[in-house]
Amino acid sequence: MVSSIVLYLIRRGVNAVITLLLLIALLFIILHSIVKTPVGLARIICGNPHCTNAAIQQIIKTHGLTAPLYIQFVNYVSQIFQGNFGVDTIYKNQPEISVIGKFLPVTLELVLTGSIIGVILGIYTGSIAAANRNRVHDYVVKAVYLTTWSTPVFLVGFILALIFAYWLKLLPATLIANPFLTPPKVVTGAPVIDALIAGDWAYAYSAAQHLVLPALAIAIAGFGIVTRLTRASMIDALDRDYVKLAYMKGLSKRQVVWGTAFRNAVIPIITLIALTFAFSVGGAVIIEDVFQYYGMGYFTVQAIYNFDYEAVLAVTLIVGIAVILANLAADLLYAVADPRVRLT
């Protein structure tokens, strides 16, 4: 059994590396399809529309832009695996990875919070709908998740801000925390976590308040697909003979639904969690702009506005890596939940 687990982990790890290399190759092809001359590539790397000819020639020489494409690709992959994504022209020519490192934890905190809320909400509503199939509960859940699923994520954000920030005045609509509070020392880069580590309860409370609406927007926009799959899996599980046997043993409906059927229905849902995370990462770009939540979404929008192509490529690659890792984690959890997949 140990050998089968090890082989499964190796296969999945190799698949993840191959996927990453294909992503890098795709970005490389796109970049060289848009800009086909060494001078054009040098201007992108420079990031300054007024870059001098001397600076351009130096960039061409430093990056080997006149070399054959396969050599440029090898160099590109080598630089990426060394963590070198170039320099950011907006933030005083700091290394791109350092600038992204300031924004990435903020987005991860937001996306993970929104994804967890969305998954929990989706699993609960899907299970309720399946347990009350073709009844009022089922129809209400269907109507809600179809409505939220078909609504653009930015519109969900605007509606939440309108209701909870402007009408009810319960939650703040913009920013990461109260600007009049002093941010705690950066440890992880995630505002709430850093405030808790520092014992700064005022800032932690403020950051948590500001986190609620954008995280809820991500959760509401993405929980529908989890609800739908959970409902389908639970209906299939509830029709099995072992569920009928559980009822015959005198177990209550709650015990049968959550103790017997759910444990067997949860396996396909694990794979979907990675897709939910990927959806949330994409939605975070828009949500952060709506709520002025200064994470990777804000950084990406600023990079696009300022034609910082290297920053956009770096963000695309990092988001891709995050999705690949999420899928790898889902595969591992799937193997734990269902040992049969280790042999496939």
C-alpha cells in the first residue's frame, strides 16, 4: 500500500510539473507572438516608453534577446525557477517577486476565506436540497444558486456593498482596514493574521470587518457549482441500499443524511474544491477593484493600466501555479478519501 501511495504522489507531482512547464511555454509563445523583435521585447522588459537606445541595447545583451528562441526559452524557464520575474517599473524598479510578495498574501487571505465560506455554504445547501428532493427546500436552493451563479461577480459585490455598507451601514465598503489605524508588523503579509500575531485587536477587528464583504461576494458567486454537485452526489448516495439499511436500523433522517450518505457523497466534491479556488482567484481580481481591496487584483489592474507587461505575465504565472498546487492538493485529498484512486 505504501508503494502505491508513493507512486501515486510521484505521478501527480510529475503531472503538476509538466502542467507548469506547459503554462510557462504558453506565456513565452504569447509574448513572442505579440512582440517579434528583440527591440520590442527590450521595450517591454524596460517598461518605460521613453527608454533610451543605449538602455534597450543593454537589455538585449543582458537577456540574450538575439539568441535562438529555444535558448531564450531555456533562459526564461531558468529565470522563473530562480524566482526572477524581472523588475517592476511602477514600484521604483524593485524586483517583481518582491512587489508581488506584498500583495499576494492579502489576496490569498481573501480567496481562502471566500472559498471556505463558499464550499461550506455549497455543501450545506446541496445536502439540504438532496434530502428534500422535489420539495420546497429543493426548489428554493435551486432558485438561489442559479441566480447567484448567473450573476456577474462584480454585480454581487455592488449589491452587497449597497445593502450592508450604504443602506444598513453595518460593514465598511472599501479598503483593507481603517486607514487611521497603524498596520502591525508584517509577518505573513495577511492583514488579519498579522494583527492577531501582533496582538493588535483593534486592527484585527477592523481588517476582519473589511474582509467580510469581498469574501462574501466571492463565496456567493462561487457556491452554486458546489451546491449543484453536492446535490447530485447526495441524491445518488441517498438512493443506495446502505442508506435504506440505515433507516431500517432506526437511525434518524439527520443521522442518515450527514452520518451515512454524506461521507460517501463527499469524494467527488473534493476535486471540485480546487476548481472553486481557481474560480475565486479569477473573481478576486474584479472583487478587489470593486472594494478597493489592495491585493493582487489591484496590482494587476495597475499593471495593465501602466502597460507593465512583465508584471501581468508574472501575476498570470503565479496564479497558474496556485491553481496547479490547488489541483495537486485536491488529488492528494481524493487519494486519502478513496484509496482506490492510488491504483489509477
